[in-house]
Amino acid sequence: MNSTPLISIIVPCYEQGKFLEKALQSIQNQTYTHWECLIIDDGSADNTEKIAKNWTEKDSRFKYYFKSNGGLSTARNLGLENAIGSYIQFLDADDYLEITKLEDSLSLVQETNSTKPLIIISNFRMFTTNTLKTSAAYCKLTPELFTLDNILYHWDRKFSIPIHCGLFSKRLFLNFRFPESLKAKEDWVMWVKFFKQGSNVLFIDKPLALYRKNHESITMTMNLYLDHIKAYKYLKQFLSIEEYELLASSLIKQQYEKSTHYKKQLLLLQNKKYVGFGRFIRRIFSKFGLGKWAIKYLP
């Protein structure tokens, strides 16, 4: 294997100019320096172009591409079409990479003799604005989670893997592009596809990726149920009948559990309202010397 393989870092960006500077800085700060960064502007009307071109002017490893707005999958796919590296690293414009992400990932590659396409996954932490002030991740990644069954049947229930936790062999994308009909869950489809074909997964138990808690992101502002169904239909083309039926059962169970949870929360809220109202009435009665009567008839 080439001791200094080129890594193609794909950064899709739509109206996220306010975050882009920090994301690109985290790329330039990498201790491993043999990379190219493809900034894919998905039709932004903010200052994304200006920021991106500032970086391309001061560092030739940054490359800027503009396209009309088509969604995250179309932006990532354009990046894949133009990437020339042996490995692919994704980074959404509002997220961040620790400085040794690329170096530590490739060091692990050097230690394996696998002939299969590789995925190197690191752990992650959360941040809001300051990357020096992080919090625990919404799930703890462990090697035991990295099976097809877990990816298929427990995604979003037990865990999920932020896409920038991974470093991917470019060979994995020879026969895969992100489904452009999906607004979300396209990364889930990718993980299912790669685990289904038997990729070799290596794990770094260090938080080398930082995930921003961004309340304006698409996953926080949209109802993704329909995209979950679309993704489910898309998966039919490369799952067995048994896997597909089990997945259907799993999704139904997941929606039932969510529905039951929300019903319980609603009942608790209603009961809290009634209890609070009852206490308010009892206080009023007590002021008029009718406390004993209130306790008897308003338990």
C-alpha cells in the first residue's frame, strides 16, 4: 500500500457559511497532510462561496464546486465523482475533525493486511459552539455494534454512526452513490450497503470526530418519517427477503414504541395539570377556612 495515500475530504454545504470556516480549519490543521478537500456548494445564497474561495486561494488542496440546490445526497455524489483519493472522508459543514483524525485512521490501516475494502471508524463527542468545550456523545460506539444486524434493526434506537466518524476505502463507492430522492437517512442506506457486502471494519476508541448540536439542521427541523419509509423501500434492492421482512417488523415495532412513549408522556402531563389545578383550588378553600372540606372532597 502507498505509505502516503491521498485522502479526499468531501464537505457539502448549503447555507452554512457561518460554520464552514471552523470545519475547513479543522481540515487544514490535520497532522496528516496528503489530502484534497472538495467543498461542494449546494446552491447556497449566503457567504459560502466567499469563504470557500478564500481557502482555495491560500491552500491549493482546497477545491470549490458550485451546483444548483439538489440536497445533501447530490452534493456528496458530486464530491465522489471528482474525488481522486484512495480514501474518502466526509465532513458536514457544521461539524469538526480532531487534528489526528486522518493520521490515526491511516496508522490503523498500516497494521492490517486485509484485502477487503476498509472502513475505519472512530468515536465522537458533541459540541455546540466551542470545540474545546465538548460533551458526551448521544451514543457510545463499540466494536460489538458494527454488524449488519445492528445497522439494520437497531439504527436510531440503540445507536447511529455520524458519517464523519468513518474513513472509507474509495473502492466502496465504485458501485454506490447516495440515493438522491432522500432528504435524510441516506447515510443509513450507505452503512447498510457497506456492511451487507462484507467490508472490513477497524475501530479507534478515541473521539476524533466532533458532532455539532445544531438545532437548525435538517434532522432537527423536518419530520423524517417519510424518508425512513423511502429508505426502507430503497434497501429492498440489496437485502434478502428474510432481512427485508425482519426490517419491516423492526420499523413497525419502533414506531409502536415511540407512539406508546408519547402517549405515556401525554398522560403524565395531563395528570400533572389536574394535580396542579387541584392543589390550587385547595389553597383557595384553605384561605377561607375550608381546608378540611377541600382535603375531603379534593383528594
